[in-house]
Amino acid sequence: MQRISQDKSGRGEEEFPEDFINVYLRIQSWVDERINNISLQSNCPSSELKFGELSLIDKLSLIGHPQSDVVTCLRQKKLLTFLVPVNKNKLSSHWEVSRTLNLSPLFGLHRLVDASEEAYACAFNQDALLLEALKWRLKKFTSTRFESSIF
């Protein structure tokens, strides 16, 4: 992992504690057009993934991303996730989770497809913690009864 030095950014190392950084990326260049065909996939089959609870997930891939360094970095990390099963035939089905919970459009919710081609709404790290706290409101997405571990 490459660190930003104090003299270049004006920020000290205490603002970027290594214990809390999963991935650090540096922008190399901007692209002229939006890349629409990027998708997030897991090489794990559905039987290995846990939905409706916090779990660590690895073997992630960004399909269609132009920077191989990003793809390689992501594949090697284990990230805290919260998965909610969604309709695999509808590309925007993960946004229904966002609408159900009245989440901000800037909330980090992503569509993830596993090796069995099942689809999930996926949140990472702090966003995963928030979904875990709100999981009792996600009853319509699964036959499994979600119970909050907080209350």
C-alpha cells in the first residue's frame, strides 16, 4: 500500500491509519466518457455467500474496469459486506433496497453477481453496518426472517 506523504498532501499519517484502510487507490487519469459496462462479481458460489448478515467476502472482480491494478487489488482483499438477494433478471433491482430503506442516492449500494449468477444488493464496510442495523425492514427481499442484532 502506498502512503501519501505529508509534504505532498498537507495531511499527516494519522488521518490515514493503516488499521482502517482496506484499499488505497490513486487516480492516474480521467476518462472522457463514463464507462457503463463495469460490473461487480464474486467468484464464490451462492452456497458460500451469507446474505442478511455481516460477513467477510473475497474473490471480488470488477469486470470491464480499464485499470488492471484496481482489479488485482480488489481480488486480493477481504471486505466486510452485507448482502440482500435481489432479482437477477433486472439490472436495477438493487436500487429497490435503497428505495425501501429511503437511503441517499450517494449511499454505497452496489449490484453483485456471484458465480451461480445470483444477484445481490451489496454494501461494504460502514455502509454494510448500516444495512445490518436496518435489516428488519428488508423482509420483502427474502423468506428468511431478518432480526436485528442491535435491538
